[in-house]
Amino acid sequence: MSGHRDRRVPALIALAAVLGVALVVVAALLVRERNSGTDVVEPATASSTTTPEGTSTTVPVRRPSGSDVPGRIDGGKVEGGVRIQTGYIPDGVLQRPYLVYSPADSDPTVRLPVVMVLHGRGVTSQQMAREVDWKSAVATDRFVAVFPQGVLDSWNTGPCCPPASALGTNDVGFLDRVVQAVSERPDVDSSRRYLTGFSNGGIMTYTMACQRPDEFAAFAPMSGSNLSGCSPSRPVSLLHQHGVPDFVVPFNGEPSPSQVLSSAPFPSVPATLDEWARDDDCPTPPQIVDEGRGVTRTTWSNCGLGTTVELLTYPGNGHAWPKDPVDGLDELLRFFDIRS
């Protein structure tokens, strides 16, 4: 019997290798640009345009002479008062896309804050853009929203999450290039870049807060966790929103079925925020406010470099973007000082 098993070993190894190659190929195919017939506009000097609803438009993006910002951006279209474009960042054999929403009627030379939004595992950037009314928010609150696309709808945060973690994708490097490309737009205020993400995207938000604290003015992970237990090299403002209970990313770090996606256990969210507040040199104890309907807000104010750390909890909602009794979009826009 053991000899029979031994003869199977080479065949199993070969099969695993084939499946690994197939997975890489599928990843390339799924994120390859599919608009070969679209008029692709290389970044150029900004110019003002007037565009009726639903028609395509050349979106001005400035690339200084000698700039090494990679990628390109398409002509885009206007819907609901918002200009929608798709940009592409070369990443090895892939052309990785990202969506950009911006106010259609804004002066292209007026610099606006930027919110980068990271989708959860199994969710596309397009689905993330439709999860809540980002279009109305962009048009009304006057900011630019950016939705990067993870490989096979996932982000590699180290211990989590496949397929990106299994493929070893360099998502920090990819997001660096998205930030660089977006920052070259004449309508972007690079001093007011903000990052948020849901679930796997929330874990990636923590990763970026630790590895790239200077790229964003504040961070807002949602329904995720600081899976690696990392710390930022300097104080950074952070808002964490989380449902209680949450059976996908448990609030108190208890075991869950989704644990199979990670080689490390999900840490306790309260313990994570306590540690983050210590790293930010926040005064203790925090202010804890019961806002009713099961909503609790814990705030550490006057932290190092004028930063703030906040934890907002609400009744469990099945691991979904909070809309009631907490409006998650409203909360993060207020934390980012975009909405008053």
C-alpha cells in the first residue's frame, strides 16, 4: 500500500505545478485590459472640457516632463454628475485597473482630496464603487474617489488572503504606483490623500498604514483587522468601524470559519486599537460614548502629531458595509474632514 502511494507522489507534484501555472494564467486573463477598442488617452496637460451626461470625455491628467509614472487612463464618461475613468498600471504580465470618480463640473485645476477605497475579498472594484452611493458623495462633497482592483478580487496582506497571498502579489507596490499616478492629476491635492478598505481591504489598509504612513493623511479600515500586528513608524490618524458580532472577521478575535483563509489568527479589534493608540502616543483613557441603538464610539484625541484614533462599533450586520444604524460612508468622510 505504501509503495502505491509513493508512485503517486511525482504525479501529484506535477499536477500541483500545472494548477499553479494555470492559476497565474487565469489571474493574468482576468485583470488584462479588455478595452483594446477604447480610445486610450495618455496623460497630457490639463484642459477644461464641458461634457453632457453619458458621453465620453478626455479627462485631463498631467504628466511632467521626464516623469516615470507608469500606466495610462482612458477617456472616461460622465454619469450622475460624476466623471468615471479607468486607469491601468502595468504589473509584470498584468495590466491592473483602477476606477476614478471625480466631479464632472469641477475646474480641472482646483485640487480636491482623494479617497482610495479597497474592496473586500471576492468583490470587484466596480462592485465596491456601487456598494454605497459614492457618485452622490463625490459630486456633493467634492472629492476624487479611487477604486483599485486586486488580483482575482483579493489583496495580499501576508498571512491573508488567497488567491493574492498564494500568488505572492506585491500589492503594496501596486498601490504605490496607483497613488503616484493619481497624484499627477491636476485636480488632486496630494496632501489630502486618504485610504479606506472593507474586510480584506481593511486588512490591506492596516498594512499600508504601517508600511506607507506618509502616503495618506488618515486611514479608515472597516470590518478588517491588523492581522500582522504591525505598527506605523510615526503617529497616524485611524478610524476603525466594526460590527459586533462579526462572524467573518470576529471583533474579539475568536475563531471563525474564515480563519482558513489566513495563516495567522485574526487579532482582537479592541486590543489592536489600544495598541495603535499607544503607538500614536495618545493620552489615556479614551473617551467612550454610548450613542444609542447599540452604537459605541471610543476616541483617543490629541495624540502624537495631532492625530486621532477612533473605534466605532455597531450591531452586527452580517459582515457588510454599515448603513444603519451607522452610515459608514458618512463616518469616514467626516473623519477625513471631507464632509462637515
